[in-house]
Amino acid sequence: MKITAAETIVTSPGRNFVTLRITTEDGITGLGDATLNGRELSVDSYLRDHVVPLLIGRDAGRIEDTWQYLYRGAYWRRGPVTMAAIAAVDMALWDIKAKAAGMPLYQLLGGASRTGALAYGHASGRDTPELFDSIRAHLDAGYRAIRIQTGIPGLDSVYGVAASAAGGGERYDYEPARPTAVPVEETWDTRAYLRHIPTVFEAVRAEFGPELPLLHDGHHRMTPIQAAKLGKALEPYDLFWLEDATPGEDQTALRLIRQHTTTPLAIGEVFNHVHDYTTLLSERLIDYVRSAVTHTGGVTAMKKLLDLAAVYGVKSGMHGPTDISPVGQAAALHLDLAIHNFGIQEYMRHSADTLEVFRTSYRFENGLLHPSDTPGLGVTLDDTAAARFPYQQAYLPVNRLTDGTVHDW
Ligand code: GCO
Ligand code: MG
């Protein structure tokens, strides 16, 4: 089954997405997500200029060989752009193989290990009453696990907090990269954050009780000793996980955090390779792997990474904000259903415009996600709808400390 065409589709239905579509000689098409938030066109160029020409004429069925050919053949290893491009090819080829087999992808990955994937949603509020409203809206929408992000007294705008309470309910607008010529700059104060967060979790537990799984994202802003302190302070509130407590590329920093706290740790959304995790896994320094299929070389690489994690008793917690396209999200759901060491899946609903471009078949019922039994990944792309939303330059914010020093965002 030869590949006869491959093309990228860049569209911006509320935020930018890059998708690769591969077509075979018998007319089967496969989709792959290549979206790298804020750096989208670099992956589009990598695919169009350096990968698409190599795909034409190749056997679409040779997924592992194509992966190795693109990875080793480029000579230059790893990195978010390369690995997102390889991921898109890999996803599209799995989509094609599963469609040709007439099966949903999870069947080719070993079949279902569970009835559905536990999903967590994003509650946020500028203050505690607004946060409580958001938690209630998520519970009403069926979520059984909830991430908590909140405003910090003294700071104007904080990561993970929806810009406005307008509309209530599940908010998907907390962090689209913003369509500005240069990134918006925010101000950050870690000590103010460390003072405030434990009081918020205390209030949430008092209001919503002990059972609800609660998560929190530190978004790379703490030093190891600050993270250790926060993990310890949050122990009474029994978090499901504390995510990205420190910038994760410093793998050995996690030793210090681990020595001081039993709060479970999750890391890896900005990683793109199994070698980013070797110390974290072999020393059992984390509890959850946060990589996205989209950013880690696709289904092939993600399955290997999660199998290695399983050896050390570490579970999955795949990245699933709205900058992962519905194609990338579907790929995650097939893996979630099939692997044994599934932990949880992040799930923010995409906007109505996004879901008009990407027609999904996955379902969210009783707090669980299911990829559906549609052959392949189960997502189609409507070209006419995509063409209505041209690319818009957009950037994630840049963070500065109160004295002006650039900090991790
Ligand atoms: C998460 C992430 C996202 C990232 C975003 C950047 O936990 O979902 O931290 O919110 O900030 O993916 O593009
Ligand atoms: Mg995160």
C-alpha cells in the first residue's frame, strides 16, 4: 500500500493547529497532529520541506521502519519540532493501518484494558468563590477528577486561570496563545504563590470533601526546595498529583523533591523523547508521565515510553489541553484504553469552531473518555471548514519576576 500524497493543513479555529494528511494508492487517508503551540509554522515547514517528499512512494504499512528512517535518517536527534513532525507521520500511518484493518486503533494496540479512560478537567477561578463555581460546573458536566488553578493575591494574571468567568461551565479559553506580534509579559512571585495555594486546597477540601481527586500544575516555576515545601504543605489535601513542580529537564532535581514529600509527582509535557525520562523512571522520581503523543514521536514512541514506565510502576497522565488537536487527543485515547499502566487523561473540551473542523467520534460519559469503535483514530478533517480559519501568529506569554528577571512561564 504505497503513499501517493501527503499534505499539511494549517488552520486556526480559535487557536492554531497543524495537521498532516497522508493518502495511499487505494484512497485511504490518515491524519496526524503536528501542533506545537506558538511555534506551529516551524513544524509545518519541517514536514512540507523535509518529510513529505520522502513519504511519497513509501509503503504506508511500514510504521516502525518509517519512524526509524525519519529519526535516524535526519542525523539531528530529538527536539520538539523534529519529534512533533515524526509524531504526525506516525499517527497518520497508524490511522491508515487501523482503517485498512477495519478496526479502531486500540484494537491493534492490544485491545481494551478498561471500559474508559478517567479524565480530569480544568477548574479555575480568580478567587475562591469563582473557583468553587467552576468546580461545580465541572462536576455537573460529569468530571470525576479536577485540576485546581487559582488567582494569587497581588498578581494580575496567573497561569491556568480563565480570563473571565463569562459563560461559566467548562472553560476552554484559559490559555490560547495570544494573537499578538510579541508575547504578552506576566509578573510572577513564587513566595506569594507558596503562601496562597495551601489555603486554597484547604478550602476546596472543606467544601467538596475528601474523595474528589484533585490535581495541580506548578508550571515549572519553583526551585527544588520550594517544590519540596509545597509538596509537603499539600500532603493533608491528598492530591492526585502535583505537576511540573520544577523545570523537568533537570531530572536529578526531582530527587530532592522526592526525599521531602509523598505528594505524587507528574512531569513531561514539554519532553519529546524517552531519554528525557531515564533517570526519572529508573529512580522512581515521578508517578505520572505527562508526554503527549503529538510531541513525543507519535503512538510508536509513546507506547515504548509507557512500557518502560510500567517496568518502574509509573503510570500515564497524557497531556491533553486544547493545543493538542482532536487528532492528537484521539491518538492518546486509543493508548489510554489499551495500555495496562494507564493513570489519568487530561481533557479540555475543544471549542465549537475546532470541533467543526475536526469531526470527532470519541465520547465523554460518566467522567470517562472512550475513543469510539470507528476504524482508525476516529477523527475526520473538514477542509472547507478549515479554510474558513486562516493561521494567526500567536505566542504564549513570557514570565518575569517582580524585579524584571525572566522566569519560567
Ligand atoms: C497542561 C499544560 C498546558 C500548557 C500548554 C502550553 O497541563 O495542560 O501545562 O496548559 O501550558 O500546553 O502550550
Ligand atoms: Mg501542565
